[in-house]
Amino acid sequence: MSEATWTHKLNPTVLAIKPSAIRRFFDLAAETKGIISLGVGEPDFVTPWHVREACIFALEQGYTNYTPNSGLPELRREIVRYVAESYGVEYRPDCEVLVTVGVSEALDLALRAVVAPGDEVLIPEPCYVSYQPCTVLAGGVPVPVPSGIEEGFQARAEALARAITPRTKVLLLCFPNNPTGAVLPRRELEAIARLCQAHDLIVISDEIYAELTYEGEHTSIAALPGMRDRTIFLTGFSKAFAMTGWRIGYALGHADFIGAMTKIHQYTMLCAPVTAQMAALEALRNGREEMRRMVREFSYRRRLVVKAFADMGLPCFNPGGAFYAFPDIRSTGLSSEEFTERLIKEEKVAVVPGNAFGACGEGFVRCSYAASVDELNEAFKRMHRFVERYRAGRRAAVRS
Ligand code: PLP
């Protein structure tokens, strides 16, 4: 390899962005034989067969071309129907829907479409690892709004209000939440909606885990009075339909927002892959029963996980959605990163340090239960042993 470096030629904004803190642990886990990974953020299910078959059939029929920039018209119509039925929000398929390459692309487009240089974006933390870097890449200024276990890791209107300045333009919400599994009850959402209206904020609402809501119904902020037009609603197929590798998602919102996002999308992505769009169409038309079955399975595992942490004596609030638990590991005397690194090395179990999702995640780890019950049971046996060992060591150190 050449000795020359080219970093001086790189965009300083990109240079200043740190690679995801999760990467190091994934690399460590990948080189550890016999590891049980509770680190990944994707369902352990394979995409249901009828969806895969629809894609194969589409290829046989010769679906190999570009689609319209905003996505296949029949998929956009199906998306609009699904969202109206599921969340009670109505959109026009011709100008208020954009099919994207995952929620990842939709998030990037939404931020780039509304954020001008120096605009502030409120980001409740702990949060998904992409929010801060994507805000910075869009020219915005991320403003973290931390929350803690005592408030169930829910974004609170009062805390958000304190962070608002004349430069605040966007609130970036994600409930059910990655990494905590927290959901936002309607009452809290209503307070946040009033705040957004009072301060004329745009909401970018990442609802990729909406279907994975275990207690009560998911409410979208877009469904609240006065919020539809100021919300860019993002969701997709990766989690609920077990379709991470297909790279397919969508954005819904006022035609001005979707129009601006489509402009960026048409110059950068052109369109989402036609095969993934055909598969998504089948998932929406005939995949809901299978989706509900996966959700029931996650719900069962969630109870198992919460009980396992209670048995270990690690406080873990009851996650109302997604497929993550976020236990408090402070009683072990280890930091989040020490806990994660030693758990991989000593017991071959991978989780993710909570501080990867914001400073307020320190003292916690993210544990995904998108793994089989056998794997979960074995992982918890090992983790229990690990936690006991460190707690005993800590007690001995205090005595001596
Ligand atoms: N948003 C959140 C909150 C996520 O957890 C993830 C993936 O883990 C994404 C977006 C990315 O989703 P997609 O696969 O649709 O790009």
C-alpha cells in the first residue's frame, strides 16, 4: 500500500465525523469464535417466502428497469392505503410519497431537504447512531436532548422546550426507539406536538419500529391535529417485514417536502431497486399475517429478556417496542465499553455499549432480542455468570 496520505484533500466536515462507535465491537465479535451476538439491529427471520418468490417472479417477467423516481405507482398506492389503515393518516400517492433506499436514505433526504447551514436539529437521546452524523452532513447543528431511565427514556416536551433557540428548525423523533425500546404515549406526543406548533418546528419522525409495539397501539405524531403537514413520516420494510437487505423504505409528507426530497433522490439515487419495490408490494398486499406472527414472537422474547435481567439484578425498564432492551449495568462497576469488551472476551456474548447512542447512554448496554430463544437463554446464562463475577469482585474490593 502507498505511504501517501490524502486526508488533506478530504472534506473537513467528513473528516471530523467519527466512524460509528459500534464498529470496533462488531469487529471484535466477528473475530471471536462461538460468539452469540445480541448486538445486531435486524430480525433473525428470513424474509417470508412469498415475498422472495414475488421478487423472483418479477425478475422472470423482466422487471429489470428503472422505475419512476418516486417509486412504482402501485406500490405508492399500497403504501398510502397501509399507512391510512395502520395509523389513520391520509396521503396522496401522486405527490406525498417517496419510495427510498431504506429509511437510511429517507432520513438523509429529509434532513438535506429542510436543513440550511447552521439550522439546529433537536435530537432526543439515546438515539440511532446515524442522526448526528447525517445532521452534520446536511449542514445542520445537532442539539442532543438527553433522557434517562427515570423517565423511561421518553422525550419530554419540557426538556425539548429548554433546548429550543431561534435557530431550531427540526425535531428528529424515533419511537419506538432504537436503542432503548421506549415508546411515546399519546399524552406525551400531544405535548410535543403543541410545542412544535408553538415554535413552528418541522418533525422528522422515524417510525421504522411502529409495527413492533407490544402494549397498546402505536400513535404517529403525524396523526395528531395540526401535525400532518409539519411532519415528514419515515418508515420502511427492514424491521417489521424482515427485509433489511432489500434496502427499501419510504417517506410521506406535505408535497413541498416530498417534492424537495424527490429532487435530491432523482439526482443521487434515481429510484429504489425495482426488485425490492416488487417485493415490498407483495409484503404489503399479503404479508401482514406473517408480520404479526413475527411480532408475537418478539413480544414473547421481550418478556423473557426483561425477566432475565431482573434475575441478574440489572434494572431494565420494560421496553414497549422495537426489539431492544437497555439494561443498567452500573452495579458491575464497569463502564459501558468495558462491559461490552469484557463480555465478548470472557463470555463470548456481544451487546452494544449504551454510550454509542449518546452520552446519556453511558452505564447501559443495548441488547437485541432478535435472536432465537435458545441463543437468548444461553447468552443470558453467560451474562449472569459475568455480572455475578464482577459484582463479587466489587464487593470484595469494598470490604478490603
Ligand atoms: N432508523 C432506525 C431507528 C434504525 O434502527 C435503523 C436501522 O437499524 C434505520 C433507521 C435504518 O433502516 P433501513 O434499513 O430502512 O435503512
